Amino acid sequence: MDCIFCKIVAGQIPSDILYTDDKVIAFRDINPMAPVHLLIIPRLHVTSLNDMTEAQVPLIGYIIYVAKLLAERQGIAEKGYRVVVNCGRDGGQVVQHLHIHLLGGRGLINGLG
Ligand code: AMP
């Protein structure tokens, strides 16, 4: 499968990985929109939120938990942060492997841009 995030999971292309375990990995976004901009992804290839199954509820919940842990480790938990999932063309999803953006380190009140 020609999926860039699967290649990151497999270690076939480099990335700045901050967290890894048997279910997920997290790495810095290559084009950060905020001082802290991490992507948390399942090792399992799930194309988008549209393809999530009920059986994957624990996995996706766990990804959000890891986002919270990483927000603490990055020192942004107290001030706050944003967790974003883009889905499909209109949702602005570019990479077809489900991922959660963790953004923080600046005020995001008026949006991501
Ligand atoms: P989305 O628009 O939600 O699909 O977001 C995809 C994100 O992946 C964008 O913010 C990209 O900057 C980021 N991205 C794409 N390729 C890489 C890569 N090789 N390493 C890290 N981040 C990447």
C-alpha cells in the first residue's frame, strides 16, 4: 500500500517521532501550523474517520488519550490546545491514513491559520 504514514510506521521514511507504542505513533507535523503540531496515528491503516468501525472505538479513544499525554509532555496542557481530525475532501484531509492533529503553543481562538 502506498501510504506515507504507513511508511513512517514501518520506519521506511524518516520522521521526528515523539511517542511510540504497540498501538500508535506520534510525530511532528512536517509543516507545523503552531509551535506544537503533532500527528498521532494508529499503526493500523484506517483510511479516514469514515472507515472507522465500532470495534475501533477503543483505539481511537486511546489516540485521544495519547494526545492528552503529549500535551502534558509538551507543556501546553494548562494553557490549552486543539485536537483536530480532518475527514475527506471537504474536511481538508490530505493524507489518507487516519490521524489526529495536536496543536498548541499559541492562541488558536480564531482558527488554525
Ligand atoms: P490532513 O490535511 O489532516 O490530511 O493533514 C496531513 C498532515 O500531514 C499535514 O499537516 C502535513 O503537513 C502532514 N504531513 C504530510 N507528510 C508528512 C510527513 N512525511 N511527516 C510529517 N508530517 C507530514
